[in-house]
Amino acid sequence: MRVDASPGVELLGAIGAAQPELLLTGRTLRDQGLMVTGLLEAGWPVPVLLEVIARPLPDPLLRTVGAVISGRLRAAASMPVPGSAAGTAVVPHQTPGPDRTAPGEGRRWDDAPTPTPPAWADLEQQHDQLRRGIDLTPGCEADDGLCPALAVVGETRCALHLGWPLCLGLDGYACTVRTRTGAPCATCQEEARHARLDAALPLAETDDGTCPATTAPVAAPPSPETRTAPGAASPPSAIGTAS
């Protein structure tokens, strides 16, 4: 089939000569050449069209080479022409970088000290503080700073040197936790709550068949006499009747 020369046909022919896997001939060359000519007349630069058309073919190739190039050209035709007002609007505005030739900018960018990352020992100490959930720095300042206990949060001394009284404890238990007012500590309060629940909900074990929560006896299983009473279903006999 005779194909008339046109800018699009010449461009496709040059691409096919450089990359034989993209070579088009016959009706396919004529049709795709008309589309390339239209894109060139619309203002598409030749280098940009070369990048659009001459990309590597998909692997695996599931369509003909002509169908692949036709799809690429249709996608290009649906986009604004590069370099035009519409094509420029697609690219977001880029803020210009600093002018390093301006007075003071060269020193700012070239002579600035390089940030030094924290030492591993410092990072390990910070992580240890986070894991333990306490501040390792403030200790009790009593006894000239020799007290081994930590200071109370918001204070400079421990509970002992602040003179806080011991917790009242529970049922004669001598608690060693000190509170600001001598009120029960959180642990003793929880134990007291469990004791109140146990007193309000007694569940004594019984051996007479009664439920601990009620005084009514639990229904006993049927006796053999009840199972063989009139009207009751008799169990099947294990002895067969001789015929």
C-alpha cells in the first residue's frame, strides 16, 4: 500500500529505523502518521513526541506494535500541549531556591555547622527513662543527698523525710507505703473493695445438693423405679424373642 510522505510518517519512519521493534508499515503507518502530524501541528515538540512514541514496548506484548503506539498517541492527544499556557498550568508552581550568590547566602549555606546527632549513650538513657516511667534525675536531697530513695513527684524529698505517715493497712496488715495524709494506699483500697464484695456475695460450698445462692434443693436424677413406672417408656430388652 502506498503511503504519502508527511511530517508524521517521516517521524515514525525515523523511529522505526532507529528501533526496528517499533517499525510500522502499510495502513498502520498511514493512520498513525496522520495522528503524529496532527500533534505536530498542534504544537507538540518533536523531542517530546519521540519520548512518547519510542518508549520500550510492554513485556509481555499482548497487542500489536501499532495498537501500542496508537494508545500512546491518543493519551498524548488528551493532554495539554507541552509549553502552552494549559500545559504550563498542569505543573505546580515551584518556589525558587535561595540565591547563593547574594551577600551572606554563601556563608549561610556553605559555612553552617553540620548538626551532630546525639550520642548513643544519651539516647539509651532517654529510652531507659521512658521504659521505667520515672525521672532518674531528682533524688531525695535529705542526708546531704545520700538518701537512696527518689523524691516524691513535685517534691525534693522522699515520703519518709517529708514526714508522711504510713498507710493504715487492712485487717491488721502493716502496710509500708506512706501517703500524704495517712489514708489507705491504692493497693489497700483495692483489697478492701474485694473484701466488701466477698462479704456481700457469700458463695459457701455445700454437700447436700443445694445451690449456694438458694435454699431450694437441686432436682435429683430419676430413680430406676420412676423410669419403670406405668406410662414411662421402658428400656429396650437385650434378649430377643425366639421365632
